[in-house]
Amino acid sequence: MSRGIDRSRARREELYERIDALQNIRNGRTPHQQLEMLDERLGDGMGAIKERKRMHYLIENPPKRKKEKKGDTN
């Protein structure tokens, strides 16, 4: 007889920790590196259409960083 899905609190916490670790790794990649990863996993230009579009957009239009004003304590 199958036990089914483990829905215990410990298992959920374990999954959330794994998700956080994977997300941190993903956030550390540049758009170029992410495209390379997608090509490696799925094949050149295959799958993940929306993700690829977003990565190409970020490559062509890098996000602008906000400049902090000197002497502004707020």
C-alpha cells in the first residue's frame, strides 16, 4: 500500500529551503549565463520561450541602477 504524498511540516520546510537555495543560485546568474543554461538543458533555442524573451530583453536593455544622493539620510 502506498503512503502517498509526504505533507509533513518537516518535508515542507525542506522543500522551501531547497527552493530558496535554487532561487539564490538562479539569481546569481547573468542573463547570458541563464540562456546558456537553458540551451544546455533543453537544446539550442528550444523551450522556455518566455524566459528566453525576458533574457534577451535584459541583455539588450540592462536595468538602470538607482544613484544614491550624498548626504541624504532618509
